Amino acid sequence: MLILYPHLTTNAQCSIAGHLYDQVKKTNVKFAEIQLLGFPNKNNISTYTDSLGNYFMDCIPVGSQSFLFYASGYQDTIVYDIPFKKDSITYVNILYPTFCKYSDMKSNCPICLKKNKVIPIIYGYPSDKMRKKNEQGKIRLGGCILTGCDPKWYCKKDNKEF
């Protein structure tokens, strides 16, 4: 579950702050990494939660930004398109465990129910061999950023990732 709280502040920059909490264990998520994605992130803008599960990061560019929340033992979470306005701080709290609609998917298409029209989705930086398989329609390339909750299968008949 994601909770956003935008507020104004007196700093002349954009900031993000929040808390990570495990709803099942009733504990704070300690030492998780929060990383700004995209933007060319040449400076690897990131931070970590403290021992209480709190985090703060400043120097966030104005505009719509996306963040990766990575905590050992938990599903990676990407929060896309968080709006940042000049001189503001935005609070993003993450409640674990997060729901993943792909966790129980089998290799049968959920629409046509056929298995012979389904190919695997492969993530990561593709090799030349993987690119050829993709061109031949034997696999589908899923990208390089993994969230821990990504579709694993693609139905060629119904053009559906699941």
C-alpha cells in the first residue's frame, strides 16, 4: 500500500521523506534503499531508511519522478510519477507486504487459456542470443528494471502480459 502526503516547506529544493513498515510483522523496515530512477541519475541519488524505518532525501529535481524501494527480504517496489513542485517535500510511506497480481500466474493465458501461444518474459540486459530469440518470437524482453512483481508470461494470441 502506498500513501502520498505532499506538503510545502521553506527549503529551496524538492525533497522526499517517509516511512517503511511491515504490516504483518508489525515492525519498521530498517536499512532499505530508496533510489531515484531515470533522470539521468549520474550521481546515483539514493538514501536508506534508518533503524526506525524513516528516510529523507533532498535535491530531487522538479517534475514527475519515479523511485525504487528495495528492502532485503521484501518485494522491490517502484513508485512511478510522483509529482515534485519547487520548494516542496513529498511524503511517501510504503506498507509491506505489497500486493503482486502476478504472483499466482501459471503459463496458461488467462484470456484464451492456451499454453501453446505463451512465451516467457525475460528481464535484464539482453545478450545477442536473447535478442535473436526475441526477434523469432520465442521470448519477450521485459526490460532492465525489476520490481519483484513483474509479469512472467506473454500470450502472443491475445497480446497480454501476465
